[in-house]
Amino acid sequence: MVFYFKARPEVGDYTIFMGLDKYENEELIKYGFPEDIWFHVDKMSSAHVYVRMHKGETIDNISEGLLEDCAQLVKANSIQGNKVNNIDVVYTPWANLKKTASMDVGQVGFHNSKMVRTVRVEKRINEIVNRLNKTKVERTPDLRAEREAVNAAERAERKHHLREKKRREEMERLEKERQAELRSYKGLMVAEKMTSNKDIASSAKSLQELEDDFM
């Protein structure tokens, strides 16, 4: 089961979500999206919280309000972290999560520690946590099917862009050929015109010659 929450409206239409347990976390790690940003209380046990950014957005696009919602939710869902003040919450893009065969279920590491950011949470803010919980929806999604559907859509989009690129390239090639033919035709016309003028000049009789013929 996955729990879904809606971020505060003023930051935009963003969905925050987390798994019910470590087994659900394992599925979320495996079938995440490139737009997902992962949150966890640093050095403590906590829920794995994600926010799905809009397509084309990155971790740099997380607003202060959205970051606060995610940090408060992950703190509230840490048994130890919820009881103490001044905790750190780490967050990183889903693609930076590292999973090896030796890790326990739900355990995760990082490919690049430099891509991990930290935000300090001084205390639990009940107003934020309560607002998020009011938007909570429980679902049992087929995470694999959702990811495969996105993959299929992305493949179709890439194929479409490739076809459009080839079509534009073919049109540009045909236009270049047409322009080359036009230049060749104009050059031929100029050459023919120059030859005709020379022929006329060479065959035309002078005024004196015409007078002599008349006499």
C-alpha cells in the first residue's frame, strides 16, 4: 500500500507519497520515476518519502514550501525523529539511489554522495502535518505497470520526434536540391542569352555595309 498526499496549493500541483513498510519501499525504489525526489531522516529510521516533480523539473525546482512539506512529513513518520528537535532530513533524486544485492529489504545507498542534500528541521509543525494528513489517500498501485506504461509512452514520444526529425531533414534536402536546380537553370539562361547576343552582333551588318549593298 502507498499513501499519497497533496502539497500545499500555493506551491503548485505536487503529489507526495510514501510506502506502508519496507517492502513497499523496496518497490518504490525499484520502480521510481526520473522526476521523483527521495526524502529520509538522516541517521535514523523513517519512512521513505517521495515527491514527484513535474516533467522536466529537477531537485533545483523544489520550492521552499514544498521542501518544508516533505521534510515535515518524513519527520512525522520517524519514530525516533518525531520525538526530537533539530534533526536533518536528506534528499536526493531517485536516480541517485543505489541498491545492491547485499542490502536488506528497504535499505538504500547513493551512487554519488555529492548529489545528496540536507535540510534541518527544527521541530514538528503540527499545522503542516495535519494539513497533509487531511489529503491522505491510500492506494495499492501496480508500480511496475505504471513504470512500464511511462516507459512505453516515452519510447513512443522518442519515435515520434525521430520521425519528425527525419521528415524535416528530408524536406531540407529537397529544398536544397530545388535551390541548386534553380541556380543551375538561371546560370544556363544567362549563358544562352550571352551567346545569342554575340551571334546577333557577329551576324549583323554595319551601316556602311548596308549602304554599299544598296549602291
